[in-house]
Amino acid sequence: MAKHYDNVELSIYKHNLSCKQALSTSNLDNKNTFNMNQEFSLSQPKDSNTSAPVMLVTGGAKRIGAAIVRAAHEQGYRVIIHCHHSEQEANALADALNHSRSDSAVVVLADLAVVNNSETLQQFTRNIIQAFEQLDVLVHNASRFYPTPLADINLEQWDELFLTNAKAPLLLSQALYPYLRTQQGCIISLLDIHAHNKPFKNYAVYNMAKAAHRMMVQSLALDMAPDVRVNGIAPGVNILPEADGDQALDQQQQKNIINSIPMQRIGKPEEISHSVLYLAHARYVTGEIITVDGGRSLTLAGGHI
């Protein structure tokens, strides 16, 4: 079973990999699930490329995160797919990637609140490194996004929005820095065009958290140089909210957004993944924020979505 620390769950799933148990088999939930106290080793088929770089994508099971995972895998990366609630989607994605290239994808299931406890953060870090014994690229993609009207702001919203959008990225970067330094790797953060001088109306806590994340990128670029490069990508509307979600947009709202974009269309997740791969290989770029928004930030005054 997965261990629990202060209501924080952390499990690790491996696909097409062999397991060397540190504890008895009673600790297995199923054949692909290993708890925090187990060691596991990568099987080594003859066609396995064990020198391929490794990328971790938080929130990598769906939408933009999944697009980044697929694009990196197509370019030869081994990938670690982090998820919290999207376990089924993450496992399906990893299965597909491992079918294409064996032993090339791992799923890590964890609430990012692991960063609130030093023991769970250390174990999370060990699980990540044990997957492929190295880390070259860390992509901070996981993010919570919802409105916080001024009259309704509470500490729970503050903690949740700052956790995924600022606190976890910083503490994960700190914990994984030694391994990234060994590989002369990089960190890439997914930000928001609204994090810099153009806030969403009624999204004060989200705006503040993303602004903190943006400053983290620039601060760590100084603190981690010259060994690790740190950059960010500020998307505009590169994917619409899920149609059945609480942030869904009606047809008129979608039309208004498209009319505000000089390129006259909604962006595609693949356009973000292309920028991620560019930054992963741009050896002389650090502390930069690339805007990928079809020109929308040129016409956006802030305020409503």
C-alpha cells in the first residue's frame, strides 16, 4: 500500500520494469505499484538507450503536460510523468510510450503537498532519481487555477494556489538541483501572460502565486548558474478549459478571446511543447521568459478573461 504522511499520499508506478523489493510482496497494491519503501531497478533490454536524457513533467498526464511528455519522448527522452488525480490517464500515456520504446516512461503519483514534509519530499526525490538514475530536465507544469473574489478569499485557497504555483516549484527545484547540476541540466516553468502586469480580475491569489513563480525563475537562474539553466514559458490561451469543468467558456467567451488574439486562433498544446524542447537545448539561455500567446499580450490590458 502507499504510505500516508499527514494526509499526503505518494506512490510510484513503473511500466515494463523489473522490481527489486526492499520489503515483502504484501506491500504491493498491484503488479505495477510500488510504495515509498521499495527499491526498484530498470530492466535493460538490448535496445534500451540508457544514455538518453531524462525529463520530469509535473502534471504530465493530460493536456499541455501530456503534450510536453509526448514531444520529449519523440525526441528520445526518457520521461517521468507526475500526476496526482489523473492516475488512469498517466498510466495509459506511459503504457503507450513504453509500447513505442520499452523502459522509457515512468509514472509517479503524488500530491505536491509532499513538499510540506521533509521526509516525504526526500522520498519523492529518491523515487524520481531511482527511476532512471539521473535527471536532465525538470518541467514545472502542474498548476491549480480558479477565481478567488476578494470577499471570498480564504487561507485554504491561498495555500492550495500557492502550493502548486509557487511553493512546490521552488522546493522541488531545490531538492532536485544536485541531480540537475550533475547533468548540467535545466528547469523550465510554465507561467502565464497574466503573471506580469496584466492580472485576471477576481483571480488575485492565482495572479500573486504565478507572479511569485515568475520571480522564482529569474532568481534561480542566478542562484543555479552556471550549472543549471532556469527559464519559463508564459502561455496565453493555448488550450481551452475543459468543457465539463467549472472554468468552461461559452461560445461567446471563446469568440471574444479569439478576436483578441492577433493570430486569430486558440493556441495548441504542441506549441508549448516545442518551446519546452527549445529551452531544453538552448545552452546559452537562462533567466528568460518566452511568451507563447499568438500576440495576445500585445492587445491585453488585464481584467477579465
